Amino acid sequence: MADICTQGVDTGFVGLGYAKVAFLGLVQGITELLPISSTAHMRIVPAVLGWQDPGSAFSAAMQLAALAAVISYFWGDVRDLLFGSLDALTRRDFSDRHFRLASWIVLATIPIVIAGVALSGVLNACNSPLRSLSVIGWSCIAMAILLALAEIFARHKRTIAEASLADALLVGVAQIGALIPGVSRSGSTLTAALGLGFKRAEAARFSFLLGLPAIALAGLKELWELHKVHLDAHGWSVLATGLVVASISAFFAIWGLMRVLERFSAWPFVIYRGLLGVVLLLGLAMGWLA
């Protein structure tokens, strides 16, 4: 099917209806916070099932589901950062560790905000070339190689308490890669944090906390874009269905990711990403996928 556009905004999800969007919300929630790229799966799953592409607007709005899951799972960290920073401000204690980390997270968000604004005309446009399956396939393979290198050569010894401003900025710059479908926000930031020597579970925790402002901004921006094109009540209700399902599945995805990283390593995700990329490129070359 052709993409459905509303004043230049890709709103293909509306035509899918509640049941299909709920299923895609489940997939989105699981893949959004695992280092395997939700955008890739939002292109692959509908293509394999013969469904309408839900569109980039759907993927971006689903960031709010990820936001809810991360805040609820890491509520202790989020609470300490928020209230600890406010308390430090009232005391004018700018050396407070909570205030410093919160400040670093804000600074680390600037690179992706600038890149997102610069590329906004391409990222969420109808028929965006960045959403092609070939781009996604190569991105999956590239990130599989980088994550594998991080697993092989990283020290896996540092904790968030040892993080510096330079660490936050480097992970923030790595987050820009998430704008390319197939890279994955979780994948790019986790890989960067592992490469900086953080323990696996600490690297995931650091990447999730650092990504909170960017996730919130991306989701809210997309809701505003949908509001500006006057998405009707039916469209909003379809989107809400996906958001609810994605929020629940994203929470359990974080739980599973943390268990895997605490007990094993990131190798299962390296293998999955690599195989996914190879299958996609072979499928395109052999004509199995269009």
C-alpha cells in the first residue's frame, strides 16, 4: 500500500485500525528499549504481514510509551535526580552529584536536538528514503559490529557514580545515530556506554536516564505535529491504543534487558541484529521483500 499522508505528515497507522495497531504497539514496546531498533521492526513487521506502513509519526509518538516505561522502571533514579537537583538548587550546592548528573543529561541532549531539527524535513516525511529496508538492513549490521567490538574490548568496570561530563557528552553524541532507522537509540547509547568501560547493567541504566529528555521531546513534538494536521478523534484513539499496549510491553522489555545484561552479555543482541540485517538485505536482493 502507498503511505498515507496528512499535510506531509505520515499517518499510515490510522488506516490499520485498533487490532493491528495494538499488535504493532506490542512489537514497538518490546523493541523500542532493546538495542535492536524499533523503527526497523515497524518497517519489517508490516512489510512481512502485508500491512500498511504505520509511518514515522507512529514510531515517534510511541516514544511516549518508552518514556512512561523508563520512568516507572527507574523511578528511584528519576526521583533522586529530580528532587535531588531541586534541593541542590535551593541550597546553591552546584557540586551536588544529582545536580551535576541532571545538568550533564540536559547538555548531552543538545546534539540530538540540533540534529533532529536539522533533519526533521527528511526524518518524518512521507516516503522518507531513510525508512527504506536497505538502509535499515545496513544499519542493523553496522550496529551489530560496533556492539560486538564494545563487548570484546570494553572493561565493564565503571559505575554511573564514576561518570563524567565527557562520558555524558559522548553518549549524547552517539544518541544522534538513533535518528537513522535501524540504529536504535538504546543500541547506540548502550554501545557508547559499554565502550567507555561501564558495567553492562550500569551502561544500560546510564543510557536510559540520559535518553529521557530526548525521548520526551521526540514524542511530544510528534503529538504536536499530529495536532497541527488536525488528526481526527478516530486517529487519536487508534494512537492511544498503541501507546497503552507499548507502555506495558516496554516496561517488561526493560526488565528482560536488565536481566540479560546482569547475568550474561549483549551478545544475544549482537547476533540478532546481525542476522536481521543479513536477512533483510538477502530478502531485498532475492525479491522476497519490496
